[in-house]
Amino acid sequence: MRQTFFAFALGAVSAVIALPAAGEDGLYWSVDLGTSVASDLSSTRTNVGVPTNCDQWLTPGTTLPNGRTVPLPLSDPSCGGGPRALPARAVDFNLDAGSFVGFAVGYQRANMRFEMEYSRRSQGGELQPLVVPGDDKQAEFVERSEEIHDVQGDSLFANVFYDFAARQSNKITPYVGVGIGAMRLGIDYSGTSRRNSDRDALRQLNRNPNAAGTVSRADESLSDTLFGYQLIGGVRYALNEKHSLNLKVRYANAFEDFEDSDNPWKPLRGHESTVGPGGAPVHYGIAATQLGFWAVSLGLKFDFD
């Protein structure tokens, strides 16, 4: 699918090798409807809290095969003396093809066009298992997974276009453009970590058996505002003096990574998201990369004059 979009973009760029068009000056507005295809989104979850054996909510007084009694006091060196960042692992999500809609107001002067454009795109996500090779905690879980339910992107871009004249018809105007602006990216995210319900199995792993069968669950609508850019190529066909049909291909991406942190678990190991009654909060953060997407749209341009 992405190869098809890329070929579309190359075709739009190659089509503009022509003589300059004689553009009409004046204000215009346009609307676009189409489809968007995103890159595989790479998400990393970072947990900030304390290990299971330091969880003060869990019943005290259990002795493990290594001779230690859990839960350990928070002052124990293995507890980090308080909240700490735990190992992070990136997971790639294949986002579905989704919708794209755009609305722009602009001004044309000769072959140049300047416009402000608002657009929205959306993609569905998928469920992925979370497997961390070499993580000694992996064996105590019967389920570790993450899911992206929905991705919504709202963008406001300032675009600049250059129009070309086609050799075959004065009704056809190929063009290229570039835009820069801000993206508001929203991600509906959830994650589940379910421990083995066999208390003896956890005890042999030197984990607090009182955590057996407990669930930690993430469920949050994440968001971040990022600066980004877009590259656009297309062809416009004049229906009459004031209206024209637009076929447009674009690639957009952010200059920076997505980040949303300080999100509480709902619940954490079956209890509220703290290290103990009245204790320090436990939370997680999500960082995401590979935020680019392609969009192909068909639209109408309306000249005011």
C-alpha cells in the first residue's frame, strides 16, 4: 500500500515539469476528502514505580526461598529508595488505513499560492503481546499485552504551492507544495499485565506470592502537540472559471517524538496506583516514534473572485 502512495507522489512531482501557468490572483477556499495510511507506530512504555516485592499494599510477612521477607521496606537498595524507572521495551503497531479530511483558505498570486489548512486523519490500531527478552519478570506473567485502539491527528499547516501549466490542456494545472505547522496527536492506549495465579510458582521465582493472579491495567487517551511538515503534489482540473477538481497526494511527519507521561494504572496489581496506603504514586509514560503518514484525497477548490 505504501509503495502505491509513493508511486503516486513521484508521478505528481514528475508531472510538473512544464511551463509556468498564468494563474489568477485572488482568494480561494478548498475542501479535501480521502484516505490516510500511517507508518508502523513504535511505542515504548516506561514504568515509574517500585518492584512487586516492594509493594506495600501486598500482605506482609511472606518468606521467599532466598530467605528474604516481602514486601521489602522501601529503604531496601533493591527498591531503589523510592520510585524509579523500570526497563522499557518498544512495540511496533501496524495501524489500519483510515480517513482524511482537510479544509483550507488561501490566496493565489500568479503561480504562487499561500494557504492555511486544517486537516484531520484517523487510523485504527491493533493488539500486540509485550515480550521482553531477558527480562526476569517475564516468567511471572501469564499475559502481557499492549493495544492501540485509535489514532487521531489534527494538524494546522501554513502551505506554499507552485502551480505549473500542463502542455496538453489549459484546464489542467499540476502543482507541488510544502507546509509547516503543528500536529495534535491523540492515541487511545491500553495495556494489561496479568500475573500467574499459582502462588507457589511465584514463590519459587522469589516473587511475592500475594501478587498471584493480580492485574495491572493501563487505559488512557494520550495526547501530545508536535511541530511537523508536509510535502504535497497534485493535479487540479478546472470545471469552470471558479471551481476546480483536486487530486492531491501528501506525506506528513513530525519533527519530534510523541510523549505522554504521569499516567496512573487502573489498577496496579489489583489496587490503586501507589506504592502503599498514603505512599508515593506509581505511573507510566508512553513515547512513540515513526509518526509519518501518507494521504491521497480528492477535493474541490472554490475561487472567491
